[in-house]
Amino acid sequence: MTAQATTHALDPITVEVIGAALSSIVEETGEALVRASYSTNIKERRDCSTALFDRQGRTLCQAEHIPIHLGSFLDFIPMLLRDHDEAELRPGDVFVGNDAYRGGGTHLPDIVLAEPIFVDGALVAWTVNLAHHSDFVDRAHAHIYQEGLRIPPIRLYRAGELQKDVQELILLNCQVPRERLSDLRAQMAANRVGVQRFQELCARHGVETVLASGEALLDYAERKMRAGIAALPDGSWRFEDVFDNLDFDTPIPFAVTVTVAGDELALDFEAPEQIRAPINMTRTALLATVYYIVKSVIDPTVLPNAGLARPITVRAPEGSIVNCKHPAAVNGRVQTCQRVADLILGALAQAVPERVSACTNSACSVAVFSGTRQSGPDAGSYWVYLETIGGGGGARPNADGLDGIHVHATNTSNLPVEALEGEYPLILERYELVDGSGGSGRHRGGMGLRRVYRATEDCMVHVDVSRNMSRSWGLLGGGPGGAGSYATSPGCAPFKNGYGTLCAGEWLEVVTPGGGGYGPAEERAAHPDEQPIAAE
Amino acid sequence: MMDGSQGFGPNGTWRVGVDSGGTFTDVCMFNEASGEIAVWKVSSTPDDPSRGIAQGVEEGMRERAGGGDDPAAAIAYLGHGTTVATNALITHRGAKVGLLTTGGFRDLLEIGRQKRPDLYDLFAEKPRTLVPRALRFELPERMLRSGEVSVPLDEDAVREAARAMKAAGVEAVAICFLYAFVNPAHEQAARRIVAEEMPGAFLCASHEIAPEFREFERLSTATVNAYLGPIMHRYISRLTPRLEELGLPVAPHLTQSNGGVVRFEVAAETPVRAVLSGPSTGVVAAQAIGARAGFDDIITFDMGGTSSDVALMAGGETTQTNESVVHGYPIKAPMLDIHTVGAGGGSIASIDSGGLLKVGPESAGADPGPVCYGRGATEPTVTDANIVLQVLNPVEILDGRMKVHRNLAVEAIEKMAKTLGMQSMDVAQGIISVVTANMAKAIRVISVQRGHDPRNYALMAFGGAGPLHAVRLAQELGMSTVIVPRNPGILCAMGLLLTDLRADFSATRLTPLEAGNLDVIADTMARVEAEAAGWFETETIPADKRRITRRIDMRYDGQNYELSIPLPDGPVTEVTLAALKEGFAEAHKRMYGFDVPEERILCVTFRAEAMGLVQKAELPERAPGDTDASGAIIGSREVWYPETGSFTQTTLYARDRLAPGMRFAGPAIVEQMDTTTLIPPGVSASVDTIDNLILELPR
């Protein structure tokens, strides 16, 4: 096939073949990362992503893991190349970084490892992966310096040699260094697979064909995106909503205006100034969110590469909560991302109501537990457990919203009870759908989740739930979804802004919001298998 | 009368394999004495498949095996592969199931792992929940991870739930409590009570079917088993008397997803282990043929009309997996690692909104079929591309049983070529390339994604369309050998004559791999082996026909995914532990590029694979003769190849005239009733002593 590949270097078929190979590579690197990892957040919850980038740092292909992680990938290579001379890059160099302002990251726990791929001595591409390290807990969030160790893109390996001093510096700043070290090794394993597979692809098809196909795939994604946008009616639609969570008492208003003109789409955001709380979004977090939701509505099959961004213009006031600048705190930015995705859905619903869902639960509800082990073989060691909890999906024009799922910018698994209780001094007492939490409608919104944890040892807790003051909106007469909330056992010291302590034997209940309904509830057809969904 | 002779019957001479598919029921008969192989085909009877099966066996034995008035009397063994479980799962026609779970976890079946079914598609649906919420009962009970009871089981609540389920017309009950794999006492008690209250209902407790950690996957497995239980029971209870009426003198066997066979009574209790019963036999046949032909490392490629199944075997061993998602449902059961992709001869080609050519997963099916059938279809399929390229006979196919209309296929592809701004022949070849890329992706999943380099494997092609696409697929993956067995179309039925009795046993017990735990490790392994020994007894397998392979799934303490490491034969000693440790380090290095000698290794699941060796069909061997293949030539036609960029005169060979030793070179096409084999320019072909076509690609 090599002969054929050279003669028709850029025919649509070769491009399709190489596109399939690139997506196999990123999926395979992702699998290696999960299987070799140690922390529950990666090995069971799969809070990690992998991607391939071209030499200039444009996304060639991102694995179908977590959309927000694209935010950390977008600027990583450009920032790296600003700090490091490309001519000095060597095979086996591995760069580590996480910073929101110097490393393209969106929050500090997402640590990126990037390795240049060389073919015949020339830099041709990058394999990049990100793992959310559950660390940097029990911190303050007035600005980024309080949120954890900031790492610009620097070498963790130089020509295959581990830079032990760099690694030591990182590990010393982590609260669970053993887990960090093991997960970094898993990230190395993933990159090794990426380099090897990409080199094999070049050996098979010729490096020029692969690179030219990479370029063509960007054009292809752009064409598909343009075709999709052109199918929307021209016009301009504004939608506003509020952001609320436990960090503050008054909801923050924000809005977007989506404008379709021919085959181009513009989004203009209105948002207040960044605040001294962890909810600020970096520009790359905003872009990753926009790309995710626009792709979902316009054409979910568009390849997740840099080409899809070309017909999209994003404008947001610099220094605002949706486009923050140094030194804004960003740790909980995913909550804001979720709301922004729904905001865009709300604007597009006015143009193409048949293509969108009602508002999802708009949240990525989080519970973080940490403490010092009081018994067992690891007594005295520090433990951190982070989990994110799904909620209701928005009702669709043709179907109910999905119950108890992760929406939008995130998509992590739960941790099996039988894994959770073995790893941490916690007992899970309930895990269920919240009756009545799906917004009413011709199609009802998805139900939120209830999770009840009992501590078996004293621990610190941070809960982050959203839609605690506002509600997820319904569409075309559909009702709002249920609220997010949390509660603790009677006698437990009151939590402040979601922060508190559980003593051994006390419990915490987290309830995540439901999604909005679609269409008037009177039009709802009887569902044979359904039990009453009204509040019990 | 069925006795316990299980394939070791002293009187019979015929071994019979029956593969019951959607359209045809294939019967493959093998005479142990003479080595003769005979084939019989009847139409399937989907309303009650047992009718077609009995008819096929009866007719086949009478017509082809000289069975006379008592056709089944000479049968020494009967093996059967069925898609009844798969079909019930795909079409959601399983039983009405009730579920008993730990209090607080009623919705786990719906929540699953809380991920959404598609990352970007807002309209994607989750797989349908197999038990409605009203039939999921929470019971007061709770075990701890240690196996200690935290809340005792409320037996009255179980009884009450059972009565409610009975009143609701529930036919099958799944029981899944937290930590039942550590301490099954509550599940056992609940099962006993439900059995009392609901006599005749199908019951499945999670510790019986999947005694491993991760509650959702265990729950899903138990639920699917209950969902399929009554279906499989009905199926077997219809088939059994029909075979008895025929006078079958031996107990019939059913294939499982792991490629092994078990007795009907066993199969009826574990239908979840039969969801890959159909394709697994093809893999088993490929394994046996590969072994005979001297190929240990094989990737199988079974391509039909709508989908292709691929599997990998290294060192002559099939790849097993203990967990997989089948039709949307996680299943923990021993299965051959078979991967299916929606790419077949009927896959439809289209141009998407970005201007790229896509093929499948939509299929033209049997009706209207490809454009060239002339039944009104207008969207070109893979078959149409092959007709346009004249790789397939452009006038008639299926041994002349069906006329084709090449002109219609040409029109459809020309229209597409205009849109793409390409030449029609390039587009026809392009359809082949794209479908090849899709199939290559499936093969990468089972090879590269599991750490195997496909270039070190031979590709064995079967199914109606496999031999047509095999060389292109091999080229895409850099593979250099393709094997086309003598009867690619009936390989699954044949596989039933080549498979051993087989059962898998396992126990999960987290134990650090340390000398201090030698006793625990040895005891656990012995316990699993004892189960296997009990099975040998039940199946009355003679001592010299028993084989056990032992493995331990291990990981570094802290990881959650294990690597399965074989245990050396003999007693478990400190030497064994050292070998396990070394084996694990090597495997970890191979998979992930590193190992960590100072880390603690955990033994997680102890496994024994028990085999009862049966007398298998011997593929008749023929001594190689002359290399000259010209006697098999039946004509020639022009075929378009990307290698030449034009129509090139191509020699046509008849498969039934090819004989061992013959050699010829591409461009060539081999035609036979059930398939067509493409041998492009530069590829050479030879026939081995068991009539396989061996195709060698230039490196």
C-alpha cells in the first residue's frame, strides 16, 4: 500500500485511514495510562486524557475522555516552545507542567507530560497526556499561589534520563507523594506507547504522508464544522443565567450572545470580573468548553482536532471569571465550565430547539476527603480521596434526560463501593437516583444522584455542589431540575462554604442537581415502567 | 436415552457439529473411523430453532452418513453453537427479571459507572435497564469488606420481596449484595428463601456467576444471566426431547463464549457465558487448523454481510478475557477476546458533510442488498465496489445462483466519484481501503492495544467475505501471511468438532506475593483446582484426558488492573513464587515499559482452566503433488488493481480443483461456492497438505 499512499498522498481515503490510526493511538495510550496507574482517580475514575499534537502544537487527535482536558493541552506545546529552543529538543526529553498562566493548564492538579516524537532525527509531533492528580488539598483559593505547586513546562526527563532533582521538588510539594510518583510512571508508560505507535505509523505510510494527512485532517474537521454551522439559520441569540455555588452567597450573572453568519460562529460573553475564589476559567478552559459544546450541537462526529476551532470566534472580557488572568485562583473552574456549556445551549435553543437538550444539571459535583490514617499498615500516612458525582442530563426533544451521568466538560467514572471502602476509611451507605429531581415536561429532565458517606476515621471534607440557589432551566415549557445540596449527620460541626470535618461515625450526604424538562408536562405520555417521579 | 458418555461413547463413529444461524443451520459430520467429513445445510426455523436443528441432524445423518432408519444411533458426540442468548440480549426479549440488592443501591443497575453513553452526542441513549425500578428490591443487609456482617439480612423482607415478585409475574431473579464475593452467606440465604417462595423461577446470585470485586459489573453479569436464563431453559427444554426422539445416544453439548463446550444442563444455568457461543467456534476451528498447518500466531478474521469478528491467538493459544461489554452490558465471564466491528460486504459507502468517504456501520442487509442485486438500492456497498473492480464475478455469484447487475453498481459509484472529484475506479478501490481501515482498527484493538504486533501474526480469513478482503487487510497491518481454510463458509460448524470440553474456575483472594503467604496462595489455588476436579467427575472425563492450566492475575499493590501470569506445573513452592514474580515483572515491562522491583505484588484472582480432551475431527491430509496449478484454471477476467492502476488480466481458479502442493501467483482469483479469494499482483499462493490456501505477501 505504500506505493499507493505516495501516488495519492492526500486523497480522502489515505486521510481517513491515517485519521483512524491516530485515534487508535490516542485510545491505546489512554488505556496504558489507566491500567498502569495507582490512584483511584485514574485507575477507576479515569480522570485523564491523551492526545497527539503536530510539531507546532496543534491538536491532531484527542482521545474521547474528558473534554475540559483539551484546555490544558491547547497552549502547552506553544508555551513550551516559547521557553525552550526547539533545536535543543532530543528524543527521550519529557516535559512536565501544570500552570494555568505559564503552562497552558486550567488548574494545578492536572499535570501534563509531553514528549516530542522524532522520526529520522527530525521533530514531527508530540504525544501528550494529562492525569488529574488528587493532591493539593486543604488549600485556600484566593489566588493561584495558594492552590498548589505551579510547574511551567520543564524537563522531567532529558534524553531519557530522569531529572531526579525536578522530580524530588515536585514530590516534596505533594501530600501523597507515593501515589504521585506511581501515576507519573503510568503517564511515562502512556507516552512511550504514543511515541512508538506514531513512529510505526510513519514507517508504514511515510512521514510526509502522515504529516500531510494530519494537516488535511485539520482542514477536514474545519470543513465539517463549517458545513454544520452553515446549516443553522443566520442570526444572533442572547441567553443569560447565573452561576451559584457554595463559595458565595449571591449568584453571579453572566450571558452569552451566539451569532451565526454563514459558516462562521461567534460567541460573545458577558461576565463579571474575576473573583478571589476558585471558580475562574482560564481562556483555554473557556475555549475547550466552547469547542466541546459547539461540536456536540453542530456535529458530534467532527474529529476532535484544532481544525474545528477555525470557524469559531470567542470573545470574553479579559480578567473576567470566564477569561481570567494571573493570579486568579482556578481550582474549581469545571463548575463554571459546566454552566458556560449550558449557557451556550440556551442561546442555540432559540435557533435550533430540535438540536439541543434542556439545561443539564450544570455541575460537576465534587466531594474531597482527606486525613491521616489512624489504623492499618499505613497508619500515620496522609490520604486524599477526590470524587466527582454525576447529575441529571437535560431532557431532549425526543427523550427524557439521562439519569445520574456526567455531563459536558467532564466524564469520569464513579469509584466502585468495593474499591472505595478498601482504599479509604469511608463507608458508602447510599448511592441512588433522586426521585423527583428531573424537571417535569413532555420529556422529563434526568435525575440527580444522592451519595451518602459515613466516615470510619476523622477526616476533612470539601463539598462543591452547584445549582444550590438557582435551578437548571427547562425548554419550551419544561420544568426546572432539582437543586444541589448537602447535609451532615445531626451533631456534626457545621460546614462553612462546603468545608468541614467529619468525625468517625458521622455521615455526609451529597445531592446533585437534576436536569431541566423539555416541553409541557401535560403532553407527557404514560411510561409503563415508570414509578411516580414526584418527590416522595 | 442420554447417558453420561459425553463424547466418549463407545459405539458411535460420527461426531456432529450444528451451527444454528439466522438463515441456515449448518451440520458438519465427521467420521472418526474413516476421517470422512460431510456437510448438510437446512433452512433455519427461527420460531423454534430446535426443529431445524433436529431436521438438519436427522437428514444429514441419513443422507450423508448412511444413517438409515435410526440416523442418530451412530453419533458419538453432538456439539451445538447458538445465537439464542445473543439475540435475546440484542432484541431485549429476555425474561421478566426481579432484583434483590443491598439497601441504598437499588439504582446501581441504572447508574452503572455514571459515564454517559457518548461523549459528544447529546441524543445518545444508555443501554436499556434490564430490570424496571419497580422490580428492584432493597433489602436490609450489609457486609463489610472483611466479610464481617455489619447489618444482618432481614429474611422476612426477602420473603416479602419474593412474594411481590411472584405476584408481578417475575420469571427470573438476580441477587447481588455488596461483598458477596468475600462472604456469600446473605446471597445464599436470600436465594434459599426466594427458591421456597418462587418454585420454578430462574435464580442467579452474583457470587455464583462472578465472584469478583467491582459491584456494578458483578451485578450486571448476574442480571444478564437472569435475563437470559428462562430463554435458554426454554430453548434447551425444546431441543432436548427432539434430540431424544431422534435417538441420540449421547448427551449433547453447547459451546460457550470461551470456545469450550459444556453439557446442556450446565449451559442452562449460565447463559451469560454463551453470549459469544456463535463466533467462538469459528475461532476454535481457526486454532485447530492453524495448529495443523504449523501456524501458532494467528489473527482470525471472520467477515460476513454486516459485521466482522476478529480475535488473536499467540503461541497457538486463544486470547481469553474475563470481562467485556457485550451489546452495552458489562459481563464478567470467560470469553474469547473477540472484537466485532460493523464492517461487512453489505456495509454502505457514503460521503459525509466534510467530504470524506465513510463506509458502514449501516448495512444494506439481505434486502434490498447491494445496488448490484437490482432490488432498488442506490447507495453503493462494499460488495458493489468489488463488483465494479471485478474482484467479484460481475455477472453472477453464489455458484451462479444469483445474477448481478454491474452497470447499476458502476452508476452508483460514478455518482459518488463526481462528488469527490475522483476517478470511479479510485473510488471503488477507496471503498475497499476505507472498510479495510475500519477492520484494521478492530484488529489493532485486539493486537496492539494488548501489546501484540500484528506483523508477527498470520491472518486466517473465513466467513463469506473474509477471503475477499484478507490480503488488503494484511497489507494495511504489515502482515505477510494469509491462510484461507478449505471451507471458510462453514468454519463455525466445523469448529464444534474441533473443540474440547472446557470450564473455567476462579476465586478472588487478595494476597501479597510473599513467602509468608505461601500457604494461602497454595490453598487458594488448590481450592480452585478442586472445583475443576469436581467438574471432571461430573463430565466423566477419563484421567488421561484431563488438562488443567493455572494462572494468577496479579498487579502491583495500588493498581487496579491485573496481568494474568501462568503458574508453573507442580506443587506451589517458594520456587513457584519466584517464577511468578519474575513472570509478572516481565509482563509489566512488556505492557508498560517499566517495572518497580521494590513494589509489593498482589495476587488477586486465582484461575484454573479445565479441559477434557475429546477425540477431535482430524482434517484429512493429502500428500503434496505437482506444483503446477494450471489444471485448476477455469478462465480469466479483467480485475482492477491499485497496484497497476488499471484492469489487468487475472487467472481464475476453482477451489475444488486445487490440490496440495500446487503453487501460483497473483493476480489470481479463487472461486468456490461459499467465498471468493483475492490474490493481488505480487502475492503468491500455495496449497498445503490439509487444503489450506497459503498466501504470501512480499515484505
